[in-house]
Amino acid sequence: MASRATNSIKEELAKKAETTEGETKLKKSMSIADLIKAMTPEIKKALPEVITPERFTRMALSALNTNQKLYECEKMSFLAALMNAAQLGLEPNTPLGQAYLIPFINKGVMECQFQIGYKGLIDLGYRNPQMQIISAQAVYENDEFEYELGLNPKLEHRPAIRDRGELRLFYGLFKLVNGGFGFEVMSKEAIDAYAKEYSKSFDSSFSPWKTNYEAMAKKTVLKQALKYAPIKADFRRALSTDGTIKNEIAEDMSEIHGENIFDAEYTERSA
């Protein structure tokens, strides 16, 4: 189904690129706004009903204005990342912290990576009616914190009222409406090691790891905790788009093969 939809959109784009003189043609020199306008019929097919092409354009321009480096990205990778966000119903590159569009030098080409934010992960998780509580917290050295694993797992956290001290660790948890629960605990060192291994953007000034470290750490530990949760197929599909670079648009972006960002080389360039 998704493959046929993708092929259909590709065919439409090919036809549009070959239109006669006087009609709109797709050109590499086009701005993002002009490209979106030219592709409006195809984009409209892939957008969820709640988002119009006009709103999609506003989201694109807002993201570009938030991070000027996105102007340098290969345009289809930017549009694909933006489409990922739109189909998931997540606002990219806003103070909400739901999703991020991040510029990368990938094999010599500046491309755009889509990344789900901590609050976006929370939002997606709560779409599952089985979920009662989803949360992640930071623990500091002066907090009272205790946890146990085994047949009777326990997790207790009493934050210090003042002077919480240095950051020690993070934990993520979920609780289901039937009373079932699960959690994961990771030290700050474990979080950093995980991020350095799996996120090339960890040391980048453009990365949410730099601008919103705690939120990204919470997202990391929460994703580990949710491995033990009864996750629906649509949630798994949403997670499959996290951290990917794609160069196609489809009615279901989760069906498009995305290059794993772990293989990308990040190079920060001066403005």
C-alpha cells in the first residue's frame, strides 16, 4: 500500500518535472517555499487531514528561520523530515520540544535529520489508551533516590527542596491502566556514552543535546523503559522514523527507508 503510494507520488513528481513551458517545473534553484508550492498536490496527498499545505508551508518557514543552516540542506531531505513531523502531528523546532530538524553533512552533502523530542515521545505514548502515566526525571546528588529490581521492583524519588547538587542519573517509567508498570534507570555517564555512540549530533551546537540536554536524556531513558511496555504498531512505526535521513515523500513516511544517522559524518561549518 505505502509502496504504491510512494511510486504514485514519484510518478506525479516526474510528470511535473517534465511539464511544458509555461507550467511550473521543479528546479534545484527553487526556494523551499516555491518547491512546496510547486509540489502542493503531492504534499497534500501525504499530509494528515488536520494539516493543510498552507500550515505545512508555515511550519517549514518557521523551522528555517529557527535554524538558518537548514537552508543549506538538500531540499528533499528537509521536506521529508518535515513530512515526518507533520504525519506524526509533532511541531518541529519550536519551544514545545516535540521534534527537531537537524542539519548534517552526510557523505559530503548537507542533509536534514528528523528527530523526535522528549515531549513528542510523551505525546505519542499517551495516544495509547492503555497508558496511564509516562514520565522521566533527573536525579541529583542531594535527592533521596532508591530503586530495586527483581520480582518486587521498586522506585522511589524524593527531590531535595534546595541545593539539589550535581546531576547523577535519569529514570523513565510507565504505568498502564491495568496497574502494570516498568522503569529504566541510567547514570549520566551511561546516558552520555549512549548518546555519543548513537547520535552524531551529540557534540554539535545545532543539536538538542546542546540546547536541551535534560530533555534528550529523559527521552533516551524513557525509550529504554518503553521497551517493556505493550507498544502498538503505530507507535513502533513512529519510533522507526526517529533519527533518520530520508529523501522521498510518501503517504506513510514510516515505510520509506531512511539512512541511519549513525553512518553520517557530522561537520559543523561556520556561518
